[in-house]
Amino acid sequence: MLTKDPVNLNYPPLFEQPHDELENSQPVVTFSHLSRAQFCQLPKVLQSKLQSNLFGVVDKYQAACLRDDTRSQYWVKNKEWQKVSYSAYKLASTRVAIYPKQTQAPTKYSGAINNGSIASSQAALQSNNFTNKGVIAPNTPAFINSQAAAQNTPQYINQQSYKAKTTKKPRPAQQYTPAIRIYKPELNSTMLLKASHTVRQNFTTHVLSAAETVEQLAQQYTGYKNANLIYDYNLGYSERKPAKAGTSLIVPNGWKLNIEGSCSNSRSVVIQWQGPTSGQITLQLEKKRPDEVSFWQHYAEVKPGIYNVTVTASGATDTTTFTVEQPTLAYEIELLDEAGEPQANMGYKIRLRNGHIITGQLDQNGYANVSGPDFENAKVSFFELDSEDWSVGKV
């Protein structure tokens, strides 16, 4: 006959859990330091978490120890930063792990943090934070912390006290005084009147009258009676199709020199130059911050001589002095026969780079000296001799 074994009530159930042991939910965490360059590479959400001092960065060894803690956060960067699990974090090359700095209540038998000691959540609800009716007022730091402890979630610090700690004193506004400087021309320099990035040919407009010709106009402005010096700047006109009286022609008229520099904390620049020519001009500048630099330049009409330039901007002044020269090239022409004897009174022809032709005659010693500002790359020939009868000798 089957009988039931008596139940021994002296032994505790096999799966009964202890009730009096507290779980250790306070791991020892060491936070790492990030350089400014590393911090700036993080996304805005991570930067705000670290700046608020609620979270700290842990290294890969700490991250491995905290991988089962739900408060740990793991971030990796592929194309963009994103929050991932620990398994994806440990395989990534660019990664960051963060852990909250604020102490969290235990999982079971949790308590609120009060003056560095752990008390039960019930004790926290019965603390001095009660109102006269015995209930903590909602939306207060004490109520939020006690609710967080009961729900096993991270606590929040007093926002009012946190803002008071992080409030920065306003910095005094830095004062900037106006400044001006001339870059070109440099002090005591010499500028040559020839086409370059600093010197430009100046032009003017002239209406041809019935009493003058284009050749006379070229003689007046260039010094050479060559109509092509005018027609080169006026398309549609040439010696075959000359300009008629009343035609407005563009003619070269001297040179312009570039004056340039910089200034700060000013909206305008006044440039004055004195010498063989003089003038004054006010340049308006774009509005910029007081610590930004503005650049300016102006092409002024100049002639050979010494110039003084003064530049003013909101009380700041800078000056420079320079010399403008007209370059002059000289040629010595001497014609000798095969025996080395001079060939007197032979006619010569010089073709300048601008196309103008100058003719002359050698003296009794077969010698001539010519010079001028436009003699660069000039070509000399003897029109009384065939090209095969003479050649250039040693210079």
C-alpha cells in the first residue's frame, strides 16, 4: 500500500532566497581624461553629458567590467556617432564609453543618498523633506530623488545648486584701438614706370577735333608721331580706316601706381599723396568685427619724382615716402668694315617695341648714341645696306 511521506517542516524550501543580504551596486569606477581635441570630435549630445558632469569617460577595461550595468552607455562612430551595445563597442575602432558619476541606489532594498549615507527609500520618504501634511511636494529635488531610488533609476542633482556652481563670471569686453598700415610702396623704395603688377598704364578719353589728326594726337600723348599708338586701343579704326572728327578715342595718358595696405576697427580710409601729382580719396570699407583686418588699395596717377603718402583711419596714421622714375635705355651704335675701319655717315633705323621707327645717321666716326624710355628690345638696322652685307658684332 502506498503511503505519503511525512513533510519535514524543519527544512527551508530549496529555492528560498535570502532577504537580509544587500546587493553591492556601488562599483568602484575610475574615470579617464579627454584632451580638448578628443572632446571636440564627440557629438553634441555626448559633449553636453560630459560638460554637465553627470557622466564620465571610462577606458576599455572599465567598460568591460561595467558591460552588464544598465547605466553604461557605449558610443561608436562609423559615418556618424550612434549609441550601440557593448558587443558592437568592443569591435569598433572609434569608440567612447561613459558611466554616470552620480551615485545610484541599489537594485533591491534601494535607498536615497543623503549626506553620503544610504538609507531605505521608506526612510527617505519619512525624512525632514516632508511637508506639514506628511507628503513630499511633487516636482521638488527630494521627491524626484526618492522616486528615482524606488524605481532603480539614476538620481538627479539639484538643478538650482548646479546652475549656481557652473555660472561663469562675464568677461570684461576687450577694447581694440584703430590701426592702419601701408604695405606698398615700401618706405624709401624706387618705382619704375613700366607695366607690372604695381604700375598700370593710365588712359583718358579724347574727342578728335576737325583741326587735328590722329598722328598729332599720338605726338601729344606719347611723344611719338605714330597713329598706331592710338589705334591699338581703339578697335574698328586703323590707318586704312581712320577716325573722323568728333570720334571719341581712348588714348594712353601716363601711369597709375598701386597704393595698398590694411586697417582694423575702422569703416573708412583716407589716402593723401603729394609730389609731381597730388590728390586725396576716401575709401569705404565693409563692416567687420573690431579684431578683424580689412585690406584696401587705390591706383593713383603719378609722374617721375618724389612722393609722400599719408593714410588715416579713425585717428590712426601711417606714412611712406618713395621715388618714381622713368626708365631710360641707351644704345651705342658703331658700324665697322671687315678691316675694322668706321663707316661714316651711314643711315640707320631703330624699330621700337611699340612699332614706332626712329631714323638717323652715323657721324664721321661711324658712331651714334641714342636713348629713350621705350627703347627696350629695340631693333637696329642699316637701310642703305642689304641685310647680307652686315651682321651684329660683339657687344
